[in-house]
Amino acid sequence: MRKCANTALLFFFAATLCAAPAKKMIECSWSNPTTDVLRQNIAEFEAKIPYQGMRIYLTGRGEGKGQNHKTIFGKVRWKYEWFKEDVENLKNTKFTRFTDNFFSTGVVPGNVDWFSDSDWETVCSNFGLVARIAKETNIKGFIFDPEEYKAHLWHRISVQGHTLEEIAAKARQRGQEFGRAIFTAYPNLTLFSFAWMAYAKGSSVFRGFINGIYDVLPPEAKIVDGDESGGYTAINAGSLHARVNEMKKLAELIDPANRAKYFLQTSYAPAIYLECVAPRTEGSVWHQILRRGFGQLSTREFLRRHLESCLEVSDEYVWTYSEYRSWTGAWVDGWKSNTWETWVPGITECFLAAQDPLGFARREIAEKKTENLLKNPRLVKAEKGPLPVGWGLWQGRDSKGTIEYKTGVNGVFYRNAVDANLSQLITLVPNKRYLLRLRGRVTRDRKSPSVSLSANLTWRFEARGSNWLIGGGKSLVLPPTGKDETVELVFIVPPDAPHLFLSLKGRNQNNADDSILLESCELFPLSDLADSPNALKPRPKPAAKRAAAPKLPGSDPAAAGMNVTGANLVINPEFTASSAKAITREWGFWQDKKSHGTFRPEAGADGKFRLVQRNAAAASIYQFVKIVPGKYYELRFTCTADSPVKLYARWGNEQKRWTLPKMNRAADSVSDGTVQTAVLRVQAPEKASFLALMFSGMGTVTPIKAEVHQLQ
């Protein structure tokens, strides 16, 4: 999926962005415009919306009135004439900064039969028409939202007289037809899907469909995996890097004949749900997940860092989604008092700072006249000895280089350096931002192509000793142009290893023509973005209109004095598995359709595999246990979790279907990051045959043990 492995480290952000970044941000929201609104307001949009592109709505006119992205995946065949006004609007819209725009599409209404040739001829014709319009109007392609808002196409699907395997095989054929339609109309189209491999993992039908697209994908076309659920639940740079690696492993879902296309023509574009960062109402599930990454950061600083992390791991695009707020309020009266700048004053600055971290840091240093933190940044020679004041010198085993000064030249020269390092140790503030600036000149002979000067950052947990942060280093290399050069790096100090050991390394001087001049090295502290006192607070969560199940909170008082008797009735109570790919049938896993979490085996410190839930927005793990009606039972669930987990007792009939909802019971929520146990005592209703032991939570839940014992 990624063209090269991204090995950038957790706490560093490579400063490769500029005013016109190579990586681009795409704005997707309920306030995205139609083509007429875009044409009328393009100047204001480009002035106020800090992105490089947006999602655009096509709107049918005349006989096609009412035809749009919410009807494209249906049984009405679109006509080009219906969208002539859209074509005219776009050809007369003067884009300057918005270089990468996409039409909005999806799978609504989705009322098509996989085995109906006429249904799929209509769908493919409609998408082919959108591709044709995109090509004519210089739009990059279309955004494809595979979420099933109405009919089920990918999940929980059944077709009379056909097995799931037959449906998946037919889906591959339809994917081929779909691909031919769009790529024939627009060979270098970009298909930007809000979800791709995560859906393929959870649906064999969607997996067949995208394999069909890869079957006919031309070399000039691109596919973008927007990984919606993965982006929404990523709480820091580390979780984003882990998600990228997870997506790469899913290449096994792609037909081996198409793997090259997958890796070379599919890019990763993480998502940010803006209402998840700054929620509209209290109690937002998505915000509770993301809040774990805030720590002591302000909303604006967290957003800046999250944007930087997303840009770091992306191949080309980062996209954001929002619903109830807009950037300008230009075209709908309801948005005017509900803009992002109203809710989070200074949010535009977050986006600009994330896209150009070096430029933003330079301006702050210049405006605040920030002082350098390093000793002797210009490397002035000490009165005694050959070294600069405040700097030490250490060399690799085979290096016998020297440090020399020349009259009239600022800085120091490295001579015969194979691996010579001027070094300085400085303690910084954990989790804070800094800018490192290195100036010098490197001239190399053609026979010595590897001569170099670099600043190398490594971290210690303690100021002295050899307790280093493994894998926490970063290098800043001066280009060997033979001219005076300046290179800079913005970085964030690891939270647990604040002691920076800075080495200015001269390497591989093999002859007299290899010249390394180090002129200066400076380190500047940078400020976090603070929240405005005028920022709006989330509204209180509205009261529920009806009492939420379960109706009976807590344990049954009648069971208070009873004793546990008998064996544990739970099968596989410790959630073990034979391998990472083992299928465990004892435990069921249910999640809301907007949740795309996982529940699968992971290796623990003891080398054993146990089931773990990750990245879920709303999910439940359950097992049906055979019980005796009228008897009392004790339920215990032990786990660690990063958000509240609730233990439920629900009831099922002989067919293991939910029944008797008014008899459900729930224990108090448990979770503080440590091992916690929830206990619940219940009486089995007379009409119940099975007890459903269920625990529900979001984020990461690591089950340890589940128990059901009869009481007496």
C-alpha cells in the first residue's frame, strides 16, 4: 500500500512541508458545496478554508432533479444533460489553491441485486458518467463512501438461493464492470474511498468487489484508502504508525495477481473527525476515545500534533470530516454562527502550523526573539585545549579525526574524521516542541560520496548512565553542496526521556579534498498553542427520552447471602487462542455499524495468545451459557481497559435469541487502566434457557477472565 516503508519515529515530525505542501488536506463535511455555490464563493472558500481541496456535490437538474450522491447507487440511469450546469459551473470556477477536488459518491440507496445485470449496468453507467464529468472539469476523481446508510451491500447480506461465496464471486465480477466504466471514462482517475482495506477485512463481498476493481485498474489510476474508522480512533502518532503497519499486512486479502497494483497504486490517507476533537455535545463516544491522547495538551495543540502525525504517515492525502460546523458559513444561513472559528478560535492557525511547522516555528522565534538553549552555539574555541567551550568530543573506534580552527573563519573544521562527534547533553521539558538549526558547509570529492555532517539526537531516561530510549533517535543531515547551508528540524521531546544527547557527527573524510565546516548549532524552545477563553463549550447531553436497558441495575438483592457452588460454566474463560489467526467460536463479538473495531488473538508477555478488543466505538463481547430457570447465578468479569466497560446479564430462549429485555441487569462500569473485576448476581427468569454473559465497552479492552457460577 505504501510505496516505501515509513520509519519516522514516534515523537518527531520531519519538517518537509512548505506553503504549498506536497501532501494535501481534503475537506469533507455536511457543508460541502454544490457547484453553483462553489462558483459563487470560491474566493472566500480558498481564503478561509485551510485545505488544498474539498468534496463537491453534483446536482441533477431538469428531468434529473433530485438526482445526486444519495441516489447514484440505485436503479435510475443518469443522463449527462442533467449535469450540464455543473459542468459549466466548474469550468468557470477559478481554482488557485484548491488543486485536488473530488465529487461525492456512495452506495445509497443501494437497492440493487448483485445478480441483476440491468441493476449493475445502471450503477456502472452512473459512476462512469461522474468519471467523465470529473475528467472534463479537471476534478481529480470522486470520493466513494462505502457505508451502508440504507440497504446492506457488504455486511449481513443474503441473496435468495445463493451462498456467501457465490455472492463474493459475483461481487468481483461487478467490481470489474465498475472499474471498466470509470477508468474507460477517466484512465488517470483517483478513486478516494472513505474505507477500503478495513471493509475488505470485515466483508468477503467487499473484498471481492475491490479485487474486481484491481483486476482492471490501469497503471495511471490511483486508489486512496481513507481508513475512516482507523483515523477516528487513532490517539497519537504511535497508533497511526501501528495502523499503517496493520493496513500493509492486509495485503493478503488482495489476489496475489493484484498485489503489485495494491502496493504501487494504493495510498494511505488517514482521517480526522473534527467533532471528535471538539465535540458539539458532552459524552461524545468518539471524543472519549480521542481524549486519551490529549494528556495535558490544549484542544488546539492536540489538533496541531494530530494533523502533523496524519501528514507524516500519509502517502499523499489527509482528510477531515465534520457535520454540524462549517469553515465559512458563506452559503447556508444556519452555518454563519456555527463556524469552526467560532467554536475553536484559532483553529485555522492549527491547520496552517501543521502544514508548515518550520515556517511557523521560524516566525515564532523571530517575533518572540527566543533565546538559544545550547552552550556556545557558534563553537568558540576554549582558552585551553582544542575544543569549543561547552562541547565534548568522542569518536568511533576507527576514527582519529581532529577539530581545527582557521583565522577569519567562523566555526570549526573536521579533519580526517571517520566518525568524530562534537557533543553536548541538555535536559529539556518532556512533551514540548523545539527547533534545532544546523549551519555549515560540506564539500566532498567524487571519490568520497559518503562524507557528511549531521546532527544526531538520542535520548536518555536519566542525565547520566546508559539508560537510553531505544529507537528514539533522529538525524538532521547537511547537504554536501560545497556551499553554506542551513537545515532545521522541529521535534517533540519524548515524555519519559527528556535528556537530549546531541552529537554533531563528521563522517567518512577519506582525503584532503573532503571538507567539513561546522559554523553553528542552535536549539530553540517553541510554544504550545493555547485555547482561547472564548472557545465554546460542548452542550450538555440531552436527557434520554426513554429509560435505557437494562431495566434492573445492579445485582438482585435476594442473592446477597448466597454462596458460590459448582464449576465455572463459561467455555474458554481466559480468552485464549492457539495462534494469532485462530478462530475462536466460544466468544461472539458485536459492534455498531459505525464501529470498525477488532477482536482477535494477540501474543502476551508470556507468549500465549489471548483475545483483545481494539479501536471499537461501540462493541460487545458475549457468550451464551446454558442455565436452569429460576436459579441464581454470579457473573464475574476481569479485564483491563482504557474506557468504561459494563457487565450485563441478558437472557435468551432455546434458539439463543434475545428475550425478556425487562429482566436484563448490569453491573457498575469498571475501568481505570488497571485490572478490575465487575460482579453481578442475578436470578434466571422462568422463561429463559440461556444466560448471555456480555460486557460492552469502546477502545481497547483486554479480557482476563470470565466466570458464571450457580449460587446456593
